[in-house]
Amino acid sequence: MCLILPPPAYCPANRNMQAGQEAVEEAQKVAQGNQVTAMKMDLADLSTVKQFVTEFLSKFSRLDVLVNNAGVMGCPFETTKDGYEKQLQTNHIGHHLLNVLLIPILKTSAPSRIICTSSCFHDHAQGKEGMIAYDDLHFESRKYDPWTSYAQSKLANVLEAMQLSKVLRGSGVTAVALHPGWVDSNLAQYAVGSQKSCTYAMLKPILKMAGMMDTWGGAQTTLFCILDDSVTTHSGEYYSRGGIYTREKQRCKKGGWPMKSPSPHVTDENAGKLWAVTEEMVARFK
């Protein structure tokens, strides 16, 4: 998760402050004197999202870009302290609360942007179709499947950007969703092990041949959505680096800046419905 303030300031938000400080130190090597500040926030604990925003607003008077980049993928079932399924809360609900609480400062800072990091897996993830199970969002009745949950949460990211574009119409705030590509990161730790594991080290050459890219390559779609002037005319749309799509949707494999989502569930109706449901889930923290 990162927030870009007016030059020269950049603020990564982290649940692990040691990792946050490491990010600060790495950024400062190339920041050329710009201000880099780490602040604590855990999307799996909505009270910390509220606390983060309160602290942030006490320190800063503008916000140019909000990048919703935090996430988990394919993890075992877990319920957060707020009572929600972990992947949906971390990947969507926590981001939604952050977006809504920061809308006022984004409006006063306009032109500004919100970037929702989704995935090509919002359509299908390891064979599981991405769809919003409104009658059982948190797997209270149906059997938990980590990829079904991940696909649901990534579809939610695309729908969030769509609805944000409507909520923010005419405000000067642009919102888009994106798939950054298959990036070398710890996101896949539950599938292939952490980056520091022996298993990952052994698999890495194979994964790279299969299409995994380094973090610089994986940042390009996000940087485009942050910086390119054309993006402001495509609010609510989906930007994709090359991705893994089903055999019937190979036309999407090369991606597009922007491109039409291949999911039949990316609709205005779904975007509005999910927004309303999520607003109910975060209401006590607003």
C-alpha cells in the first residue's frame, strides 16, 4: 500500500513496521532527498485503517495518488478480528474503507487518482470462477476454497474501481483497476513458498521461464496508471499486463492499457450492489 503526496513525499503503509522501514530505506537510496515516511496499518484490522487515516490527515494536507496494492493470495481459511474472511477483508473491505475515508482529501487535492490492484484471476483463479457470493461472502455456509476466495476478492477490486468512478464523477479524482502481471513477490507464498525458502529458490528459474517478471517490470502498469495523462479519460476501467486467462479468452492474454475485462460479472449492477454491501460492513468504522 502506498500513498503519493505532493513532491517530495511518499508514504508506504504497512502492517509490519520493520518491513515498512526497510521499504523506506530502499526508497531513500533513489529518492534524491525526497521525504519517505512509513506508517502502520493492517487491512485485516479495520480499526487500524481508521487510526491510520486519522494520523495521516493530522500530518498531511494533500494526497495525489492512493495505490491499493496490499494483498494476500490463496491462504488458508481465517476469520479476522472484525469477523470477515481474511482474503476478502485484506484485498477488498480494508481497501474500501481506506478509499472512502480518504475521498475528502483526494477531492481537495484533485486532480488525483486511486489505483486498485486487481489480478487477471478476477475472471478465473486456478479454474475457480470469480464471482461475488452475496449470500455467503465469508464462507460461513459453503466449503472454503482459497482460489474461489481469491478470485472473489480480485473481482471486488475491479468492481470497486468501477463504482468509485461513479461516486467521484466530476470531482477530478480518477479511479482505475489493474492487473500488474505475474510478479516475483511473496504473494504466492502459500502456493510455492516464501521468497526466502529453498523451494522458491529451486522453482524460480522455471517460474521465470513461465512468465514471472521482476518487480520493475511488474510496476510498469501501476506507474502508467499513476502518471499517464490519458488515464483520466478512462476512469473506472481495467488495465492489464499480460495475464493468464482461460482458453476461451486467449484474446486477453497480451493485456491492454486499458482493456475490457473478460469477466461477465463486471457490470454496473454488481459494482453498485457490492459497494452497498461493503458500506454496511465498514459502517461502524466511519
